Amino acid sequence: MPIPETIGDFSVKGLLGKGAMGEVYEGVDQKLGRRVAIKILGRKHRESEEFKQRFLREGRALAAMNHPNVVQIYVIGEFEGRPYMAMEFLDGEDIGIALKKRGPLHPGDAAEAIRQAAIGLIETQRVGVVHRDVKPSNLVVSSSMLKVTDFGLAKALQEDLSITATGVFVGTPDYLAPEQALGKEVDARADVYALGCSLYHMCSGHPPFRKSGQDDHYTAVVRRHLKAERPELKLEIRNFDEQLSDVCRRMMSRRPDVRPTLEELSEILKDVSQRLGGQIPPRHQPVNLRGDDESLADGKSTSPDVDDTSNQGPRIATMVAIAIGVAIGIGIGLVYVLLNG
């Protein structure tokens, strides 16, 4: 289909990208001469009331916010029966693309990126919105500022939940909070979990529960979020900052009540970022991975893992079995000594 010359009061300069929901164009406000990004619902969804409502929900969520760490929306309108929104044009690169092109981030810069994202999400929490799809590709670096974008899955905490059926989860599996994967109601703590997974990805170069292999399908990744031992940056990367590793692991706790709040996270990462010389735009650097033998020699985390109690039963049973075995061995030895003494 040809690119439209105008959408509402905006002249269209070119196509920036396409997605499942629609297209994004570069445009110029004809009245103010301001450069904008125009997001419009795809033609194939024009007759879908559900998709229209989801699209408009994103617009309303963004319009309720005004913060330097959140992309700003200017206008919501309709063009050829399709809703559109004109928003702040971000002349930068999202972190997902940056990771693919240049690899992991400097740990201090990753901390600073997540800190700024947390500050932006505090604003979304203030207006009663959960993002529900936080990931590196929705964090855009613009000048010396990071902005949270793409609120297509955002949900108001007090909103009617009929658009997403009960028991059906939405989101990207690599950053999906366990409670979200189970189709439960979520709050800002789900966004904290996603930030933790994003932080792990930024520092290591790969999502925390993504393995290279044929079992890397959607359900396998989700299953690891629900059941697998959480990986730790300090056990994967040599000389990794212990405090940053520990806060990342806490953010990825399967128990929402164990995770730091967005406010706590912004304060913790402020100290880490300052100590490690964090900056935006972020720098990239190769990681010095530990070998398998080295990781095993280091053992498991020394930090509290208060939510991983599912394996305590088998561990205790094993310890009891060992103790019984030792006791039986000692008893047999004593009988032998007494009979032959």
C-alpha cells in the first residue's frame, strides 16, 4: 500500500517501521513544524473493536503521563477509520538493537539505563498503569536520556479487564513475570521483574532464561521463568559487581513481595551507577565468562534465596538419607569390634 501524504494535521515523510498492530511513520506537524512519530492501527485491524480499544488504551496511557523518561504523546485522532497517535520523535536507538549490533553493556551503564527506566515507570505507576511489556527493545536511548516506549500492552490497574481474557497472559516470554505468565493480575512488581531480566540481558548479552537449542520455543522459556534456578551475573561473568548481581537476582524473584519497589530500585541503582561510572548513551564491552568448572567450584549463591523453597524438600531428604547411611555404617563397625574384640 502507498504511504499516505498526510495523516490528520501531519505531513508524512516516510515509514519508520511495521509491527503486528500497525505502522509507524515519520511526520511533521504542519502547524508547529515539529518532528513527530505517527503510530497508526494497521488496515487489517480496522474492523476489530478489540484492537481499536487496545490501541486507544496505549494512547490514553501515554497521554496521562508527562515525564522525561517516558515517550510523550501529542495528539490522538482517526484516519481512514483507523485510530492514530502522534508522539515525540525519538532520534535514537533502542537497547535491543544496540545489544544485537554491539553486544553487552558496561555494567555501570546498564545500571544507569535500568535506573532511568525505573524512574519512568514510577510515573506510570503514579497514573495507575502497568506497562506489562518492559524489555530492551522498548527502552530507547535519546541523547543523554533513556525513555520507556511502546505501551501497547499497558493496562490501567482499575480498568475493565475484558480485553484480555482471564488466564491468558501477554508479553514477551524472555522478560515475563511468573504471575503474568500464569494469567494472574499484575501490578508494578511485574515491571520490576521485567527490568531485572532486561538488566541481566544488558550485562550478559542474552536473556536470563534463553538457551541456544531446539527447546528455545515460547513455552520452554516460560517454564524456566516458573521453575528453573535463577541465573546470577556474578556466577556467569568473572569479576562482576556483586551488588549489581544481587539486586538483579532479587528483581527476578518469583515472589513479587521479595522484589524491590520501583522507588527502592531507583535509589539502589543510583548508588551503583555512580560507583561504577554509569552513563547514557551506554558503552559496550565484551564479557569475560566463567567456565563451567569455575562456576561449579564457586558453588551456588551466598545471597538469600527466600523464594526458592521448592527444592528444599529433596535436599533435606538427601541429607537425612546420608545421615542414616553414616549411622548404619558406624553401628555395623561397632558390632564388628565387639564380636571380634
